[in-house]
Amino acid sequence: MNIILLTPKDCLYLEDLLNQTFTCLKRFEEESALLTTPELKTTHKKVMKDIKQLYQTMLSIIEEVN
């Protein structure tokens, strides 16, 4: 078992980062309709997948601490 020591301030920073990440994801999703080339669509999907995975990882860290 790993022990994670986060201060309340760390949690606030992580929460802010999660909120910003969520906002970026929503915007990327809205702008996906504007993509025209298959290469851009493929890259967009990969970036979205990576950001969502990062978001889930950060969320699980915060949940584990609480």
C-alpha cells in the first residue's frame, strides 16, 4: 500500500487542476466537429483519451486521500 501525503493546499491545487482539465475537455469536445482531416480527428481522439485518463488518475488520487 502506498501512502500519499497531501496537504489541504495540495488538494485545492489538484481540485483547481481538475476543474481546468474538465473545462478543456468540454471545449475540445465542442470543437471536434470543426475537424476536417482524418489525421486531425485521429490526433484529437488520442489527446482526448490521454486527457481523460489523466483526469481520472487525478480524481482517484483525491478520492483516495479523502
